[in-house]
Amino acid sequence: MSTLFKNKLATGLGTATTPLFQTNPSATTTIIGLSLTNITSGIIQASIQLQDTNAGTTAYYIQNVTIPSNTSMRVVTGGEKLVLGGATNVIVYSNTSSSMDLVASWVEIS
């Protein structure tokens, strides 16, 4: 069994709903940390969707959560974990162009 720790940094996210990353189809993925930061001088609304590409379904993890100016929001924190199946896209976006940075950490076990 192989265990890989991974992370993703993304800057200037906005209204585009493109997947940030897709889980490995042959592994179980556990998100152990996920933070969103509003990098603008105004209030934004952030959303995260999970898309199961095998089943063809998409569901919100969070929807239109308000993040004040120059503030971070920890979406997955300390004791909380988010377990994802194989071939799951993680999609993050906001209601404002180039308004958000993301830091995500996860573990893949295959």
C-alpha cells in the first residue's frame, strides 16, 4: 500500500468552474486541509463542488459562503476530513473574477 501526501496552491481563482484537481481513480483520497482566502477589498461568495466523473453527478460541498475582504476561511480543518472516491473533481470558484487564493492538502492511499 502506498501513501502519498500532496498539496495544491492556486492563486487568482474567480468565476471559472474548472476542476482544480482530480483524485486518482485507483486510490482513496482524503483532504486534510483546505483554505480559501479573499484577496480583494470587497466581500466575495465562494463555492466548492465535488464531481463524481464515474457516476456523472455533481454536488456542493459549500455554496455561496461569504468571505470578507482580506480574510481566510478554513473549509476543511483540524479534526475534520473529507474522503473522496476515485475520479472525483474538486471545483472551486467565487462570484468575483481573480478574487481568491486556495491552499489544499490531501493524502492518497493506493
